[in-house]
Amino acid sequence: MFGRSSLPFGDATETSPSDDAGGDEVDDEQPTAATADDRFDPPDAFVPESLPEAGDWLSSGDATVLTGGAHVGVRAVVRDIFEARGVRDATFGYVLTKLERDRDHPEAGLRYARDGRTLRVEFVPTTAFCPQGGSLALAASRALNAECERHGFEAVRVRIADDYHSSEAVNRRLREQADHPHDEQDGASRDGGRSGVGGGDRS
């Protein structure tokens, strides 16, 4: 099964608890002023309408885009890693994985694909000109590749969406980071992650 500390390469699922570890002290299954308007999808639900479309890179080659319980299982472990390493959306005040459950931003968030023993992650910021999109993508890559024993994949490859204004430069740096993982200090994930994505809806 998908566990909160390690992921296999099958399609069984394990649902996560109601608290999304978003650092906002909100139990998403309890009605509160923050959730009464159904802004966030449940943490154990796969809701395509709240997710960005998967880009071509995710499904290229032999990769399979994760959906349903497979997506939810990966998201649960990624969420825990981001929480521990401070990869947060500072604008909205929550761990970056919560963005993909935020109905106010249905075209933003993270999508995942499995390519053998490699996990692919594509990050779609809230706007094409999000000033912190690149730093968050880099922070996500550092955090996930530093925690392979927790998610069970041999490597994680992160890319930012092609329509991001500096996607070519950011993705080149992500490729360089993957090829030379020890060139940057692991602690940089904390600083980069906390800088947050820019506010506003995608136009």
C-alpha cells in the first residue's frame, strides 16, 4: 500500500488523515469559517477539476501520469516531506501540496507521473509571472531528492510548467540540480520554499 513514509510502484492506496499538515491548524473535514465555502477538496480525494492539466513532459516516454488513489498516495507523502522541509506557499500560508486542492486556483498545483523508479513532478504556479515560481520548483526538487528513503523512488525529477515565463531557464537549472545534487546546500530548500508563490488567479 501507499504509506506515509514510503511509496511502492503499484496502485494500492492508503487514505491520509483529515489534517492536511498544512500548518494552518485546520482539520479539513470539520466545517470552519475557512472551509465552510468548500474552498479545499478533501485531502484523500482526487478531484480532476481542481488540478492543472498534466503537461506533455509528464507523460513523455514510458511515464504514466498518476490519477485517483495513486495521485492521492503520492501527494500524502510529498506533503509530509514539504511540511518537514518548509516548502510552503507563503502567499496563502500553507504547504505547497495544498495548492492542488484549492478550488480558488484550479489551474495551479502539482501533478505527478511514474517513470520506472523515478517520480516526475510538474509544478504549475498560480500565474505565468509568479515571482517565486522558480524558487519553489527548486525547493521542491531539493526536498524530494533529499528524502528518497521516505517516498521510495530512486530519484525525483521536477519541472515547472512550460507556460511559466522563465520556464526554460528554471527547467535548465532543475536539470543541472538533478545531475549535481550535492552542489547546493540542502538547507536552501528551507529558504526557497518559504518565499511562496505569487498571489492572484491565472488569467
